[in-house]
Amino acid sequence: MSIMIGGDKKAFEHTESLFKDLSAPGGYKYIGPGGSGHFAKMVHNAIEYGMMEAIAEGLELVKKDHIEI
């Protein structure tokens, strides 16, 4: 699991071991002040979902034209 953390820097430092235990190796990062982590994750998800939609639409076009992959 990847975790993008925002909020008070001292609070992050105090709880960093928790984030380290919960995430994949190197899978967490302190992003900045409150809301920063949520915003970074939101942008990441928007890009990821856009890519998945593009793949799905491409496969639908291939399927419609009866082209074998």
C-alpha cells in the first residue's frame, strides 16, 4: 500500500513508524501541510482512472471492429 501523508510535520515524525509498517517498502511520503496528501492521491487516482478508461475504450473499438489482439 502507498500512503501520501499531509499534515503537521511533527505529528508525521511522531507517527512515521506506523506509516512505514503499513506501507510497502518505500511506499509512504510526507507531502506537506494538511490536505496535501489527499490532493496528491486525488491527482494520482485521476490519472490512473483516465488511463484505465482509455485502455477500456481502445479494447471496445478493437472488439467492435472484430480485430483479434
